[in-house]
Amino acid sequence: MSADHTSDKGSAAAMYAIGHRRHPGSPILEVQSPLIAYARGDLAATRRLADSLARTSNDVARSLGLAYGAGLSLVQGQLARAEQHIGLR
């Protein structure tokens, strides 16, 4: 067993942590960070991470940040905010 394996090796957070150790600064991991926060149930972190992605200069990351923010707004019952994220308002 390598040093990257944990007792909770099947969890998304554990796999994300392994990815960060193996590939620090990976843009793929950065766009997945709001999903990991959401899976943990940390909606405040999910919002912060999605908003951060939405402000980046990378078109793909910005699009994903806006989509994550819109999805979170819908889950929280904030239809008007979701529409703002996807450009309907």
C-alpha cells in the first residue's frame, strides 16, 4: 500500500487529497473543489469556492463556477440568484 492511501480511501475527499498531494495546483482539482465541499455538506465553502471560480480568467473554470453557483442557489431555493448566475437576468 502506498503512502497516499488512507483508511477512507474510497471517499471523494480522500481521493481529492491524494490528487492534491500528487498534482499540487492542478486546474482539474481546483474546479472540483466546490463539489467536494458540497459532498461534505459545507454549503458556505461551496459558495465561496464556486464564486472564486466564477471570478477567474480561465473560461472553463469561470463557466463551471457559474454553473456550480447556480446549482447551489437552486438547491437553496434562490431561483432569482440562480438565474443571475446563468445569465437569465
